[in-house]
Amino acid sequence: MRKNMTNAEARIWFGCLSHLKHRVYRQKPIDNYIVDFYIPKLHLVIEIDGETHFTDEGIDYDKVRTAVLEGYGLIVLRFKNDEVINNFDKVYAAIYSFMETSA
């Protein structure tokens, strides 16, 4: 587990998730994985993907990881680092849209 957030994780945390009425965990272990953010009340995992996620190995690993998490009934939302940094409004809207439909 990392104590220090990446720039994209800090942006999503301070710009969106830290203000929610629901409990949000950072760097939460689930099964054999550590997810970036987890909101148990919504069964929601939010992943912020850096460069390593876009290699062939990273893509295959994320497919398995997502399947395992979904096997627990969790929804996994994934965003690229650059989406969070350069198009934060779109990411923010996607998260809140999910929360509105899940409430």
C-alpha cells in the first residue's frame, strides 16, 4: 500500500471523494488486491490508472482483477490519470451520475 497519493489520486480525493456523505476508503485491500478508492455503501471501486495499466500485461491483469472484484458484487469505475488531471469535470460528472443512479 502507498501512503502518498499520485497527483491524479489527490485530485479526485480532494476535488470529489473526501466530501461525500458516504465513507470512502483509500488504498483498500479487497481479496488479493488494493483498490485506489472504495465506497462500501455503493459497492463502488474507483481506480485511477497510470501508464503501467496500458501494457499488454497490465491490461490482462486488470481484466482478471476487475472480474474478481465484480464477483463480489462491486462496480469498478476506471479513469486514466490524464483524464482526472486534464478533464476533471467529466470524471466528477461520471462519479456523481453513478451515485445518483445507485442511491
